[in-house]
Amino acid sequence: MTILHEGAAAVPVDAEELRRARQRRVERVARWVLPVAVLALGVLVWDRVVAWNDIPHYVLPSPGRVMRTLVADWPLLFDALLVTLQITMMALAVAVIGGVGLAILFTQSKWAEMSFYPYAVILQVTPVVSIAPLIFIYVESRTVGLLLCAWIVAFFPILANTTLGLNSADHNLRDMFRIYGATRWQRLRYLQLPSALPYFLGGLRIAGGLSLIGAVVAEYVAGTGGIGSGLAFRILEAGYRLNIPRMFAALLLIAASGVVIFAGLSFLSYMLLRKWHESALKRET
């Protein structure tokens, strides 16, 4: 059996399907191999630059020294990582609860949206580094202060995306719900919330990384040491002591944490949308 293309020779269906399958396999492999290859090349260039120029480790450590420091200081850095991740996850959870709750309130009451949405925008566009010192003056608990700073950064993407999603439900379906006498909460549950799910998940992926950024910035501003110090303080401490390899090791943990958070939230988004939403459905090329 063959298929005909205008201006081209007939191509067997089986051959065309094999070509597409081969292309998909190559793309799946390239999606992982290319970033790893670029990373390996970057690490190699970094190592050679340090070796050829004989750069001292307190100026720019080699990748090998950074990894040895990460292993040697692992107990200290791991405890700090847990503190930072705890603040990050708590801030993200509070941002989800507050953002989704306010988004629902805004879609149910235009008066509430007109009254409070501008202040959410103001909170978002004000740099957290300028708000954090005030927070730590008026909030006695260091943990609560860190949580508030991280929440401020992570809150708005969820609020804005979820509000947009709730307002983007198909108007023809809204009219049908109205014709059949659906209540406001039935429209919310069966129409608006499913329509808003992709928007919410998009905002959640953004907020995941921002909550980590907010937690790190808050730790920089707080600047308290001892037990319960996060990775940001460990970076500051290492900088004061010119322990640059430890700074790089802590930075590596922060970057890896951000990648893991984004990958986990992306996987959650795929699992929730893969069977019905256009963004997650696989198409034949």
C-alpha cells in the first residue's frame, strides 16, 4: 500500500511510519544527550581554563575541587539544603492555597477583584529584598519571616495564571450551564476549575522556582547563623572565609534543587493533562 504526495513519488506507508518512528527515537535520545553533552563540554572548558592559567582555588576552583569539597562538606551542606527546601516547600504550599483561593474569590466577585488585585500586582513588582528587612523587624520568628519572603515571590504567578484560567472557560459552555440552571458553584466545579487547571499548572511550575529564589534571598537578608541556617548563609559564610569551593558546592546544590523542583512539577503537569489537554497530547509528526 502506498500514499501519494503531490509533486513527489509514491512512498510506502510502512516506510513512512518507520521514518517517523526513527525520528521520534532520535528526538527522545537527543533531548537527553544534547544537554548532557553541553554540560560536559562546559565543565571540560572550565577545568582546562583553571589548569592552563594556574588560577588559585580561592579565585576559581576547578570542577574536581568543587566536587571534593561537596563530598567533604556534605553533612554541613545537606543540613543547610534541608532548611532551604523546607522554607521553599512551605512557601509554595501557602502560595498555592492563597493564590487559588483568591483567584476563585476574584472570579466570583468582580468587586473583590477590583479591590484587591492591584495590591497583588504592587506586591509582585516590589523587590523582595526591599521588603525583607521590614519583615524581619516586625516578625519575631525567623522561620515565619523567611516563609513570608518566599511566599511573596511565589504567590503572584499562581494567582494571575489561575485567575486567567478561570476567566477563560468557553463562553458557549457557560451559556449552556446557565440554560440548564446550574448554580454558580456548579459552574465553578464542573467548568471553570477544569478549564483553569492547565493555567494553574503553568503558574505552579513558575512559582516552584520562584519560591526557591525567595527562600535564598530571604536567607541572605536574614543572615543568621548556627543551627537552622540554609544554603544562602553557608554561601555568605564561605565567602567571608574565602572558601570559594564551598561556595560553588552550595550553589551547585541550589541549582540542582531548582532543576529537581521544576522537573517534578513538570511531571505532575504531564500526568494531570496527558489524557485530555492539547499541550500534553502526543501528535504524529
